[in-house]
Amino acid sequence: MLKEDFYFVNEILTHIAHKESIRIQEIYDKAIKYDKTADYMEFIQDLENDGYIIEVNEQYRFISPFLSAFWKKNNPIYNA
């Protein structure tokens, strides 16, 4: 994974860990920030396929509370 891709994915997962979920518009806004508007949904689909996140009521959240807690512990500061 390219460094720029990592930063985008890490911000998505850190946002979910701290805020419990993320709406598709928020994902798109972050995609603009990282210049990923052409392929941002591929990253989201990869995270779903890899078992990190799931879509519930048009929001994405961690599939496991343990994974969420782990991500939050490893990314304790989030200023979004």
C-alpha cells in the first residue's frame, strides 16, 4: 500500500474508532483531502472484504468492538 493510501485508510479507521461510525459523505470529504475521489470506494470495499468494517444504516462501523478498541488505543488523538 502506498503511503498516501495508508494515510487515507488510517484516517477513515481512526475516525470510526473515535466517532463509532462514518457516513459516506464524510468518507468522500476525506477522499477529497487525500486526492482519492477516483478510487475511494475501492478502499472501503477492501476494508469490508477484509473484515474491518461493515455498512449499517448508510454508515460504516467496525465489525468488532475489539478491533475498534485496538484502533483507538493505537491512534489515541483524533482532531476531525
